[in-house]
Amino acid sequence: MTNTLINQNAADALAAIIAAGVARYVESLPDFARDFGADVEPQPNTSGVDEARQIEICLSCALPDCIGVENPACPIRQAQRALWRNRRRP
């Protein structure tokens, strides 16, 4: 009986650690990569490309048609990923 209680407490502790890690990971993602549920209000991500830079990237885009920022080939998304990677480097 005691062994089951210890395992349950260890499992609960591990679940709490994993949940905290997932929460930190989701906070570090750019806005377009986050999964917002209906009851969660999106928080602004400060690592994104500013509006002036987005306009500059759009005007100089080599793609024939706009594919949307959700597409990995979008230059804005590539710039956002580059900013995110640079922010994460020590």
C-alpha cells in the first residue's frame, strides 16, 4: 500500500514537472505556432517581427502569390523563426 502511494506521489510530481515544462515551451513559441484553445486568450509574443519589417518583407517577397504566414515558405515566418532562434542562443 505504501509503495503505491509513493509511486502515485512520484507520478503526480512528474506530471507537474512535465506540465510546467510544456507551459514554458508554449510561452517561448511565436504566436503563429501556439495552439490557443477557446478558453485561452492569446498573449502577445515579443519575439515577432515588427510591423514595419513585415511590410518591408512583403514588398520584397519573391513568391508569386501570398501563401500566408502560416506556411513555412513565407519570408515573414522565416524571419520570425530566425529572431526566435537568435533570442534562444546563449
